Amino acid sequence: MQLGFALWQYIAITLVGANVLYVGVGGAVHWWYYVKNKSNAKRWKIQSSKFLSKKLDREAMWLGLFNMNLASGAFGVIGWGVFEHGWSRLYYDFGSHGWDYTLLSMFLCWLFIETCAFYLHAGGHIGWFYKNIHSIHHRYSAPTFWTISAMHPLEWILHSSYIILPAFIIPMHLYVYGFVVAMTFVLGYWDHCGIKLPRIPLHGSNKFHDDHHKYFHVNFGFTCSLFDRIHNTIRRDGHHYTELSFNGGKGVVKKPEELGSNAVGPVVDY
Ligand SMILES: [Zn+2]
Ligand SMILES: [Zn+2]
């Protein structure tokens, strides 16, 4: 497929598109809740008594904006390579593969992204990586949507890479890949906005990732809690978590006598 656009046009389209969505749509929702309805926070906010300081909020906005534009520019270059030079393994005709393969490719694309997201994120919570890189994302303990991309630029490049990679590994229809990528951004928004939003089937409540920002080394999954269930890293009731209680998602048991014989509190249901 050749659309006949120049490189700069691809970059311009992705930059304008990303900023309209991130600053325009995201900013409008943010203003409605965090400015206009700030006094009603009990009604709509997950951490209703906690707001980022003005300084941190501004820092998250500028860092998030910088990273989002960095990724959008890169997506523009890749889009140019894909559409003008056939770089990827994406295909454009649904008829060339059956519906069973279309669904399988969507599942594989999601699995690739979720696997990378979980293990790289959990890895980011190991001592050195946390202190030097991932702790920047955790400066925002009451996340707002700006914090989707407010992190160390190297970490942001890493996360963007495994979202781009499936297009070069798994043969997939363009729309299938576009749908999975769009969902990862929607869920990123859902999880970081700090606003009580409806549960999404398979994904669960957006309190799951909000709690990750609140309790730190727990709830590492991105689109779902599957790998946290496998590795037993979901937050548990009665356990105590702080930024310094590195314990593989287990926290510290504060009052074992209240938690029964094995002092393992029940997994919080999201
Ligand atoms: Zn984290
Ligand atoms: Zn986060």
C-alpha cells in the first residue's frame, strides 16, 4: 500500500492527532473534573482526599507531553515506512486470512504487549532500576491522565517499543493492530486519570493501577491482572505497602493476629 505522503506529512499527522487527543480531549476531561468539580472530589475521584501539588501536576504535564510527542514523532516515521515502503508484516485484505486467524493474531498481539508490559514493569520495581528510572513515574502517587507518559524517557521508549514491535513480528490486519494499539492507549488513560470510571470486562476496575501508584510494589499488570494472579502480586488486604517496602508485591504484614493462621490477607478484588 502506498498513500503517496511525504515523511514530514506522516510526522505532522501523528503529532497533531496525538496532541488533539492528549491535550485536547484529555485536557478537557481533566479540566472538568480537576478544576470545575474539584470541590466534589468525593463523588468522582478514586483517591478523593489526595491531589498532586501544583508543582508535581505541572511537572507531570510537561514530562508527559514531551514523551507523548517523542513517541508520536517516532510513530510518524514508522507509519511512513509501513505505508510507503512496506516495512511491517501488516496486511490490508481481510480475505487473505480466515476469521479464526484474525482473532488469533489479535490475541497474540495483546499477549505480546501484556507480557512485555508486566515483566518490564515488574523489573522496573527491582532496586537499582526503581531508584534510577521507574521511581520518576511513581512521583505521582495520585495519578492524573498526564502521568500516562510521565516517566523517564528511556522507560517510555522501552514501553513504546513493545507496542510497535508486534507489527513487525506477527502477520496481522492493519485494523486488528490499530484496534489493539488504540485499546492500550484508552486503558492507559482509564488507569491514570484518577477518576472513578466503569469497570471494563477482563480489564477490571481502574482502581487496580491507581492502587499501584498509591501502594507502589504491587499490581504490575497493564491491560489485566492475569500475570499478577500467576505471580501472586495483587495487593492484599491487611498488608502494608510503602515505596520502601520492596517485597515482590507482598507488602509487609502489619497485624498478623488479625489475618488468621498464615497471615496472608485476602487478595483485593478489582
Ligand atoms: Zn510501577
Ligand atoms: Zn502508572
